Amino acid sequence: MAEARRRPNADELLDIRELNAGVYCFDGEWLWANIGDLPVRQARQGREYYLTDMIEMAVAQRRGVAAVLVDDADEGLGAGTRAEMVEVERAFRRRVNNHWLAHGVTLVEPDATYIGPDATIGRDTVIWPNTFLQGRTTVGEDCAIGPNAILRDTTVGDRCRLEQLFLEGDAVPDDTTARPGEWRTPLSRRWSGEV
């Protein structure tokens, strides 16, 4: 890991096709014994220490040093700015959506579908755009959810049709069809089939 500017081996460094994801694992005992020897660097904002210098120290001491290549480039994404955070969130959403697509769920517009990590969806369910499945939401099989629906910590039975609504902490029985604009919370009245 090094900057290629003004180096005698700049061409060699520029041939490297790996990126530093900023994730390091050290032998803790060795790290604490050597971290006090980190050189101080002059930076734009004053003096700084670079953890990457620990790699050079380990190499100089003939410690075992290895790079780990990841199969998925998204695993190396960093989030130092809001724009980068959007990219990380997009990559996470794509991974979650691809999981459900591979398990028999149809996402009409995956880029406009938001499925939380704790949500579950049954086979042959269709999720329409601008739908958010949040918290521990469970959707049964052969349902149509959305467009424009938010389900939070809600259980939905099989063969339900829920469009343009907000549900929180609710339990929707099998074969329920909900009108657009329904708004329910745990204190709302219970479902009774067609509403």
C-alpha cells in the first residue's frame, strides 16, 4: 500500500489492480508493542498517524502479511461521505433484493423496493415499487404488496392484496384485500377479510 506519486517505481505501483478497503487485522500483542513507533506524517490538517504504516513495519520485521481478495467488490465499499453512504446502502439493498428474487419473489422495480434484513417473503409474492418491508415483517405466499406500501413489524397471510397503505405491528389474515390509503397501527381495529 503506497502512493504512486513521485516514486521511482511509480509505473510498477500503477500496475497494481487492487484497492485498499481500509480493513486490517493485526496480532493484538504485536500491534500494541509496536504502535508507539508509528511515524508522524505531515498532512493538510496538521500532523497525522497512518495505520497503513503498521503494514510496512510488519513487513520490515518479517511478520506474516497478506492481502485478502473479496469475491464481491461491494464488500470493500467505504462510507466517508453521504454520497458514499448512498452507494453502500444501494449495494446492501441490491444484495437483499437478489436474495428474494432467487427465492421466487417478484420485485417489479428492485431499485425502488426496500426490504429490511429481518423481513421474510413467501414464494410467488409480487412486491410493487415504493414498497418498504421494515422490521420483522413477514409476508406470506402469493401476495401482492404495493405499490406505495409501508409494512413495519407486520405479519401478512397468504394470498393478500395490500396496496398504498401503512401497517405497523399488525396481523393480516389470509385472503385479505385492503383499500388504498388504509393506515393501521397496533391499536387499530382488527382485520375482517375485505376492508
